Amino acid sequence: MCTLSLMCFVGCHRSPLKERVMITDGVSVMMPSEYKKNDMGDGNVLIRSKVGTVDLRVVAIKDTSLNGLSQEKLKEGLEVNVNEFLKPMQGKLIHRKDTIAGKLVMSDFEFELGSTGAIRHGMGKFILKENKFITFLLVSSTADSKSEPSLQEKFFGSIKID
């Protein structure tokens, strides 16, 4: 009887990320089935969902100022964007890694939000693809988001770029 219960417990645990969602041409991510997608016009999109105490957000914004910039300039722009993203939320950058892969410029970063008592942990990924600035965020509503490492791996690991 214990064996059957253990098998069901192990076998029945499934990822909450069940639906592949197109963000923009050639970019998609897995989200929970109950995600909300807002088309903000001109190809700008906001997608959001919640898994337990973890918020998932994806934003794609058209930015024609990116056209014609060198990859090095785009990478410098990502650094500024990460810092500007954290400022209004009293955010603290824990770690950041930038990557240039072909025509893509990406920044993966880990951060904390808040200053006292209600510090939240988060992970983010900024991608510059053609004239799109795409943001992927995972933020825990509790101080202990490190208890959700498999969700982080599944969410960020599910990003597909063609």
C-alpha cells in the first residue's frame, strides 16, 4: 500500500506550466493554463499568471530605437535596463550574466525586492530580438522563493527562440 501511494505521489506530480504561449514572432514560453494575456497594441503584450506564491510575468514591447545598434551597444542597454527595472521597487541585484548569441542579446539576473521585512526573491531574463524588448520575470510573494527551484528551471527552460 505504501508503494502504491509513493508511486502515485511521484507519478502524479506534474508541472503547473501546461500551455505554450506565443510572445512574439519566434518567441514562446510555457505558462499555466489560467494565464492572462493582454494585447496592448502595436505588438506589445503582457502575460501574467500565478503558481502558489510565485508570480510569472512576460512583457514584450516594440522598441524601434534598437534597430541598427551594435550588439555591444545593446548589451550596454541591457545593463541600464536591469538597474532601472530594480530602482522603483527598492530592488537589489544579486547576480547578472549577459549573453550574445547570434543576433540575440540576453541578460539573466537574480534580484531581491523590498527593503525590510517583506523581501521577495526573483529571477529575470531580458531578451533583445530584432526590434522587441522581451522580459520574463518570476517573483516569489514570500521571502523563501528558493523553495521553488524546479518552477524556475521549468519556466526559464521553457523559453523557445526561433
